[in-house]
Amino acid sequence: MPHITVKPFDTSLIQEEYHNTKVLFIAQDNYSEDELIGVHLEDESFLLHIKKSPENWLLKYDKVTRPLNVNLVKQAIADISNGLKLEVLQSNITIHKNKPLLANAYEKSIEDFDNIVYPFESVAIEVGFGSGKHLLYQAQNNPDRLFIGIEIHTPSAAQVLKQIELLGLTNVWVVNYDARLLLEMIPSNLCHQIFVHFPVPWDKKPQRRVISSSFLKESMRVLEKGGRLELRTDSHKYFWYSLETFLGEKVLKTSVEIRKNEALAVTSKYEARWLKQEKDIYDVYVTCAEVSEERVLDFNFSFKELSYKNETLDKISFKPIVFEEAFIHFERVFKIEDDAILIKLAFGSFDRPEHKFIYMSRKETYYYHSNPVKTVTNFKTHLKIMEYLHV
């Protein structure tokens, strides 16, 4: 990931602008020497993290706010480093300008789905597309269907965007986000298929699995009547877990089909490796049997008149606050001089939490750099956050 290792320097010397990078603020961690730098470059706002040790410092990206275009992070780090004439000990921020440009028209942010137009009548979603081999194959062979690929691993998303451009595809969108949250932004009865191929089993942390009763519920809402959720896994444990989920007590009505060692037209390199090892491959198909009601996402995540006061810091507790199947966890607080703070927090549903920063000044409060996903749970939690931070 983009970073440089440098000799310690005086951060008070950081100016408001370096080349194309604007410095919005510098925030000091209340409980360590670390600092965050708020920057703006090419219509993107994000954070850089200064991680300090006695002999050298690490200037790197912040994973919560990192943009999909990794060159922006590299450019911001380079601009600040060059502007301050830092003594660089190690670097991996070479900007590859000659590589194919990202297919920006097909890169979608979570905010785009607040009011997006779907240019195809038929839509399919792939959750966790990895190398993108199956996603690109489907798009090439079904040119009249829009394929939305959701991948939380940023380098994989960036690589598939390059492949979209090289192949000249016009029916693929790539979203670098948590699929469990994005699914709640998709209109009801829209999708023909939802693919979940070889998800991480998370045997030791089952709460992190993408398949859950809530994911099943959202999938059935998003699918058209007769549409299918298609799970493919090499994990014997995950296969049985999925069956328990799809046929569990919380599911009133369902239609499930099971296949074993079904050969698909396209095989990923990982699946090919497993087949050489003679591992069994399981497919579980769940068909949507009903038409769902339309969902209205009329939520306002503004903080209204809420502003930073001296007493705010005294009120923030770092113990998780649990209520009504949701939670708030204030993780870190960063001071921006005496007039503002930056709060790092996790909140929302236990199985699909949001990770955000809240910027609070004497004049205004807002989520930095983007609002939470418009879900019922997130909005209820937002109201609790407002109530908690009010002094």
C-alpha cells in the first residue's frame, strides 16, 4: 500500500497547498503521537496517516477514506514530501502514468446509488469478484445485462477497472465497498442474479461472513421474482452453514437447489487449483418466490446545529455502546488545534458495520469524507450519535 518512511520533521511547517494537493487540516491523536492530514486532490477528499516512532515516521494512506484511484494517494504523499523536502528513507509511491487509465465511467461510489439510473433493463450483481474473471466473462457473454461487481479489496477493484477499459466493456460497474451495505441501496425486484462465488469462509470469525439471514433477506428483496442468489464454495463448513441459514427458523418460505462439482464455463485460477487437489465444489441456489415492496431511502444524515464544545471530549467514551441490535464504538479522537476534532468510529449493524470519521468544529459537524449508507439501522444509529454528542 502507498507509503513512505521518513526522518521525523516539524508538522507545524505543513502549508495549505503543495502542487495540486490542498491540505485541509492536521489532526493530532489524543492518545498517541500519531497525526492525520486531511487533503483534497482532484475532487477527492481523504486522510493521510503519520505513524510515528522515535527514529523514523511512516506517512501512509488511511484505509477508511482511501480513494479507489491509488495514484491520488501516491500523488498527495509525493506533493507533501517534495514540498517539505523530507528525508525519505524508503518509498513505494511510484506513479505509473503509462498504465491504462481507470475506466472512471464504470467506477461507482456508494453515494452514486442514492439516485442512480440503471441503463439496462436486466441487472446482475457479483459479490466479491476477486480477479474479476467470472464477472468479465458474464459481461462479455451477456451484453444486454448490467453487471455490478462489488469488491472490498481495493487493488482487485482497480485491476478489474483496467480490464473493463482494455476489453471495451460498457455493461460493468465496479464498486469498492462492503456488499452487505451496498445491497440495501439497490431497488427492490431489480436483479436477475446475485453471484457469491468462493466467499472467505471466516471459520474463526463467522460474524464476518457475507452470507447471513439479513443478507438473504436483502437478496430476496433485490431479486426479481424467479431471480436467483447463487453461492459457490469449496468449504464444506461454509456449505452446511449456508444451508442452515437458507433453511433456518428466520426464513418463512424459500426454494433451495443444491449441486455438487458442477462445471462452469469459466474457472478461476483458485478454483482450478482446488480441482487439481480433488476438492469438492458446492453450489447452492436460492430462488426468489415473491415480488417485494419498493424501498424508500429518505434519510438525512446531517448533524443540524450540532457543534464542537470543550465539554464534548469529556463526554466521549471508548467503550462500545450497544442498543436494539446495533452499536456505536468511538475508537479514536484527533484534535485539530483548539477549534475542532476528528472522531474515528464504527457503528450500525453488528454484521455489516460502518467505519467513518466525524468532523466537529465550532461551526459545523459532518461525516468526513462521505455520509453513511442509507439504511434503516444506520439512520437510527446516526440519531443516537447525535444524541450522544450533544452537550
